[in-house]
Amino acid sequence: HRMIARKRTIFSAALCGCALAAPSKVPSLLADRRLTAALALRGGSAAPSPAPPCLAALWDFDGTLCQSEDVHRKSFSAVLGVELSEQHWTDACIGRAPRDIMEAHLPAGRLKPGETIDDLLRRRAELFEEHIAAGRLEATPGA
């Protein structure tokens, strides 16, 4: 999760022409297709631009523009095969890395032969996107 968060930070920074990554990390980060797409949007170069093409970047934390916690909870519940109640999600999951949530709640025997937690995390991310595409992400009133 830390690497994903780091990539998101660098991805967002790339859109604004910022350089947040250590030079030694840039080649591996450029291998990320999303970062490559972001760089193409801002001119196609990994080098910081003298005048960033965007004037602002917006980060949404749950509750600012939309309410995504319930969609996260439901996608984890589906992949894990257990119901995570709203109260349990609030008490034990909010603020934790997806891998930590998965490891803490993975029922014994849930993984099929050859399946990994990474596979479950990918499926969970796909389900989250499906929920969003189906319109299950609630907008924050007034946003």
C-alpha cells in the first residue's frame, strides 16, 4: 500500500510537473502505465517542466467529494467472503492499508491453490471500480 500511495503521489506530481521521486526511483516508476499516461498528458517527459501545464491538483479524501468507505467495505467483504459490518469497518479497517485489512480478515482456507493475497487485492480493486461504474459511490452533499 505504501508503494501504491507513493506511486499515486508521484503520479499526481507528474501531472503538475513536479519532481518528488528520488532520481534512482524514476526508471521503475516510469514503468507504471498510469504514470506514463500522466506524463503524456503534461507533455510526455519525465523531466520537470519549467512551467507546469496545470494550475491545480485536487486530492479527494473520503467525505470531501464522495463517500467511498461503504464501497470499500463491500468490495473487501465480497473478496474475503465474509461480511464486514459498518461498525467493524469503522473500528478496525479505516486508515489501514488494504494489504493489512486483507491479511487481518482473510479466513483460513480462503486462498485457492496458487492464489495470493495480491490476487485478492487486484480483485478487490476491480470490484471497487465496478461499484463506482454501477453508480454506487455516493456524492457528498454540497460537493
